[in-house]
Amino acid sequence: MGKQVIDINWDQKFDFAGTFKKPIMKVLVLGAILLVAGIVIEMMAGGHEEVAEAGDHAYHWYHRLFAAIWVNNIYFAGIAVIGVFFFALQYAAQAGWSAPILRIPLSFGNWLPYAAVITIVSYFIVGHDIFHWTHSYLYDVNDPQYDRIIDGKGGFFFWPMAKGSFPIFFIVRMVVFFAAWALFFNKLKQLSYAEDLEKSDSYWRRTRTVSAIFLVFFAVSSSVAAWDWIMSIDTHWFSTMFGWYMFASWFVAGLSAVTLITLFLKDKGYLEMVNSNHIHDLGKFMFAFSIFWTYIWFSQFLLIYYANIPEESVYFVERLQSELYGPLVFVNLGLNFILPFLVLMTRDAKRHGVFLKVVSVLIIVGHYIDYTLMVQPGTLREHGGLV
Amino acid sequence: MERDKHFVLGVYEDEDVLLDAVAQVRNSGVKIHEVYSPFPVHGLDEALGYKRSRLPIAAFLFGMLGTTLALTMQFYMMKFDWPMIIGGKDFAGFPNFVPVTFELTVLLAAFGMCGVFFVSSNLKPWGQPRIFDIRVTDDKHVMAIDLAANAKLDEQQIGEVLKATGASEVNKKNFD
């Protein structure tokens, strides 16, 4: 069957220009100014006296910057890949309801190549200050700071090279995951465009197959990525829930981003096929996966709390018993569970844009705090915090 | 004619035909008593013009009951009635109570909702549900029309309306 021209309402085509571009550019400039201001304030705040005393492991102003870079890398790379995941999920499940909005999550994937480059490049710049396991003395039996536990885990980062040298296995995993995600995204994008121009369902079938393969790959890769990029910061500590925990956090933030953009475009007069039932479904997704995230968070917490094994509970001791992070843990739970749960409980709240906009902004901010809480205590100790 | 006794039944084979039929029958001014189908048909409630179900309210109240019950029970048992040291935790440590609270909330919400549904749709043990056509439990959709509620039309005319909308059979059903 040859290609046929199908009626496409070009009024609905979204052009990223002019009135849309300006506010975003303004926010970008504002962000850059705040970044510079933050760096200057952090530099002025000093820590110079300590440097002399503590030597190698002293806190420097740029540690704060590095931790922030890492949080942003992981968080936004996650939202981008969740967009592709959501798209693939809809095809694998043969869902019909989501057809009018599917291009929104798919478009998130455009960030993936940039995310890949930024994360991999920034690993080489910030990695040594973020990841404790990159220090080679940990693997040297003769060194007083030799660490048997980390030495035992070393192969996971350094194989097949000598422990403490270059973390080749870690880097390869990072490159492979990002490359595969980006390639899957590219393939799905091509198939999705081709499906629009074809009246048969052959592209739909191919998209479904690719989606299913991607989902299997993503299930494994997101979990391993969680251990690599976040869990290995607290190198001694481990949690079998961590892959799920990070996926849940990514997924609910991604869903909120999809909802927010859908509502924004709807308000601007795009997406005329989207009605309140679609909005309702997105609301249900956000509601359900806020609870899912909480379920995972609490499961991880409860097991560690109950067993009370020191090498496990140190993770929560660092967070809950710290004046800096303790309150943030409760802010995290409030923003990501209690508020979405209470606000989105009724049917009307899930169908009306105002509530959904507020809640999705809360969730996006809330999960940024969630990631901050995952990264900062292990990297900055008492120097972290949100402000 | 007495109400709720004499019915005309339109039997439909397909849920899409049924959905169109419901709209057409209502447009032609015939009042529908109820539609019976072997599985949930999407959009049937809207087509019949039913108001939103109040079942979620019952579910919420039963859920709250479950939460309250679970927390009270555990606090009473673990703090006052028979305090036990388990894993060195507080007698009334809140995280200990969350799993049971969660389970009882879900259990009571689900059971309460099912119970309310059964009672309100006359499926309670002492109720006597009326079977319009036994085939609605298998593969047929049945639209029941109360003759008394459509006094302006006779049986024949209603039957014709149903036939015109795609009913495969039109039957009569009397309850005494």
C-alpha cells in the first residue's frame, strides 16, 4: 500500500517560537543568574579554615555545585526516559485512550542525547567528589584507609580492570544505557511518524514490538542505573528496593510533567481531541503512582527500620536524625504523598485543570527534593540543604 | 395498569448496537426501566442518563472506619492492653502500625463497598432479585421497558420501536 495523504489539521501543530520561547528564555536567564549568585554565595561562605585541617576530604564550595549537577542530571534524564517509557507502555498495553497525548511523553525523549552527553561528561568532572568508591586507596590492602566492604564491591565498577583504576564497567553501563534509550527513542519516534502517514496497522504492530523490547530493557537498565548513579554514593549501604524506588520517583515526576504540558497545551487551544476523560485518566495515573511511590518509600523504610541492622539503618540515620535533612524527609512525604493523595482523591479534582496543575507542580518539585535527599547526605554531609 | 409488573424486553446481541439503541429509544420518548448486560458496557450509564454512583462515598467511609479501627486496636493492644518489646521498638511506634492499618483500610473499604452494592442492587441474601431473562448472565443484553411507565404506547408500538433499533427478539415478561 502506497503512502496516502491523510487529513492533518495543521492548526494543531505546535510551533516552539515567539510567545512560547520568550518566557522560557527568561526563566533560563533567571536560572543562570541564580546559579552564579549561588556559586558566589557558597564561595563567600568559605570553609577555608577547615581546608587546612581536614586535608583531602574537606568541604569545598564546588562540592555543592557538583552535587546539584548530579541531582539535575539524574532527575531530568529520568523524566526524559520516562516519557519514552510511558509511550512504549501505551503501545505494549494496546491502549487507545492515550493516543491524542502520546506525542507529549515521546517528545521528552529528545532530551536523552543531551542528557547522555552531560551525564557522561560531568561524571568525569564531578564523579570523584560524588562517588566515594572512586578513591583508589580504598582498594589498597596496605593503606590505612583500606575498606574491605568496598573492596568486595569494587568489581562491579572496575571489572575487568584493576580495582581503584578506571571504572570501565561503570562507564560502559552508563554509555550503553543512554545509547540504547536514545536509540529506542529514535526508533519509536520514526515508527510513530510513519504510522501517521500509513492507513494500515503494520507500523502499529512494529511499534508494539519495539515497545515491548524497550520495556524489558528498561526494566533492567533503570534498576541498574539506580544502583550505579545514586545508590553507589552511599557505597557501604544497599537496598534491594532501590531500583523500584528510583523508578517510582522518575515515573510519577514524568507523569506530572506529561499532565502539566497537556493542560498547558490544552489551555492554549491545542489538543482539541483531548477531553476531560483524558485529563481524568492522567489525574488517576498521578494519584495512583504517588501512592505507589509512597508504598515503595515506606517499604524500604519499614524493612530497614524493623531489622535495624546498622549498615542498613545508617541511610535513615543520616537523613532522619539530621537537623538539615530530617525536616526535608517530611516535606518530601508531604509533597509527594499527603497533598496529592488528599487533593486528587475526588473525581472532580482529577477532572479539573486547576487542581491537577497545582498538584503536578508540587510533585515535580517534591521529587526534586526526593533526589536531593538521595544525593546530598552522602556527598555533602552537613553542608547540604535546599537553600 | 400496575407499575413494575408488566415489561417488554428487547434482546440485543451486541453492546455497540445496544448503546445506539438506548439513545434511539430514549429519543423516541420511551422510558427505559433498566438495561441488563453480562459485562460492564462502557458509556451505558451516560447513555441511560444515570446520575453518578454514590458508591465511592460508601467506600471512603468504610475505608476511614478501617483506618480508625486498625489504629485504635493496635494502639490499645500494644500500648495499654499487652505491651511487648519487639525488636527494641517503641510500644506505640507508628511505623509498626502502618501495614495493618493499610490492610484493614483496604479490606473494609472493599468489603463495605461490595456489601453496599449488593444491598442496593437487591442481591442481598434475603432479597429476591427478578430475572428478566436468564440469558443476560451469558451473552445477551436485555432492555426492559415498563409498560405502566409508558402508558401512551401499547405493547405493539414499543415492540416496533425496539425492533427498529436492532433488537434481535422482543419478548413480554410478567411478574405476579
